[in-house]
Amino acid sequence: MTAKKPTHPLIPADRVNGTDVFNKAGEKLGKIEDVAIEKVSGEVAYAILSFGGLLGIGAKFHPVPWKLLKYDTEKGAYVVPLEKADLTAAPMIDEGELSGWNDSLSREAIYGYYSSYGVGPYWG
């Protein structure tokens, strides 16, 4: 089966925000709160995924390498090769950092965690 191409191949970042994220088993893991873009290259480095909590209260925020996300046109959502336990153990950022990434969590820590999924650093 050939993957259906989206009608519009580009999407503004504000429309990515709020998009649901599922795992390959079809479980909803959370949603994209924001994206982190590398200033010089313009490449999307991470999707900031909200995970857990109830109605947004107590949610954890995980920078997930953008290359792990695959858009599923039938679901209208992104799919990642992660289980809930993987996200629970993944590097996180505080909610306060959503409005201004301050590098309290190093990119090496993020890519070190996700390297077993076959994604390399965006900067290399």
C-alpha cells in the first residue's frame, strides 16, 4: 500500500501545535505543544510533546526528535515508535521552558536517549 500524500505538503507551525501523537499500537500518547527550530539551519529539531496529566494539568513535556515523528494522513496525527514507558523515562523540560527554551536539558542528553531508535543528531 502506498502512503497517501497530504494535499498540502507544508504546514505552518501553529497548525502542528495541538496535533495528537499516537504510538504504533494506536494508543494516544499526547499532543504536540510546540516545535523547536534550529536558528541557523531552520531545521525542526524537536517536537515538544505533552504527555500524561489530566486536562493539561500535571502534563510532562518531552522534546522528541522530529525525525521520529511520521505523519499519518488517515489519523490526521503523528505516530512515533515509542511506548508510554519510553516517554515516562525520556528527558523532559519544565512547563515554564515552553515559552523560552533555555537549554537546561542538553541536546546530547536528548539524542543520547533516542539514539536507540535510529535517529542521529540534527546538528551532525
